[in-house]
Amino acid sequence: MTPQAPTTTLRKLTLQDHARWQTLWDAYTRFYEREPHPAITAHLWQRIHAAPQGNAPAPHGSVYALAAVQTNATGQEHIVGI
């Protein structure tokens, strides 16, 4: 039997995604030759989760973020991008 290729989907970041998000965020900032600043990182995470639910208006300064999630044949999910 041929192994099933992983599938990739997009979804909103959840609070449970914090550790993986921070790893990717830190790599992103270093790519642009900047060191991640803990206060900026914490503020950004807070702004991501201040985004409205449903059709509610967005609070000023909201940031929308998606996770690219790869799911393998056994159903394990791995965030591969933000």
C-alpha cells in the first residue's frame, strides 16, 4: 500500500499553539537579522487573540494570524508555517 501524503490546511491560531508559534516567530525575526524581544512577542500574541469572533467588529490593533497545519496519515498535526 502506498503511504498517504500529508495534507496541509489553514486554520486560526489557538492558545495551545503558542510554543510552536513562538518558535516560528523567533525564526522569522532572526531571518530579518533581528533578535526577538520578549515584550514585543508577548504583545503580538495578545493582539492575535484579541481578534473578534464571528461577525463582531475588530478591536483597534487586532492582528489576524493563520497556522499552516500539516496532518500525516496517522492524524498527527504539525504547524509548519504561520
